[in-house]
Amino acid sequence: MSDTNSLPKLAAPAQRALASAGIATLEQLARLTEDEILKLHGVGKNAVAALRKALAAKGLAFRKAKKPL
């Protein structure tokens, strides 16, 4: 049985990268920007797209990056 807040099924390297970063739920994921997630070794554009879709399905989104002054 899958938790409704759990991360979607991703490729093994992306799953390991998120797990090693301590990210296990969509709420934890939403605290980070897409760029921060892409910096994790093993996470690529396909994984970010799947994560973005999973976040949107729960009414969540990646944190917006602050624009430099």
C-alpha cells in the first residue's frame, strides 16, 4: 500500500539520491527548488518532471528560486 504523500516511482539512482538527501515525502520535496534537486547526483530532468507532476497532483510545487538583486 502506497502512502498518498510518498514520492513517485523513479529510476534507482534518483531514488537513492533523494533517500540519501533525507527526502521521503512530497512535502519535504516541496521545500527545495528544482535546481537544488537537479544538483543531487543521480537526479536528472526526467526525474524532476515526474516529481513536478507528483507535486502538482497534490497541490504542491517546488519552492521558487529567489531572484538575485
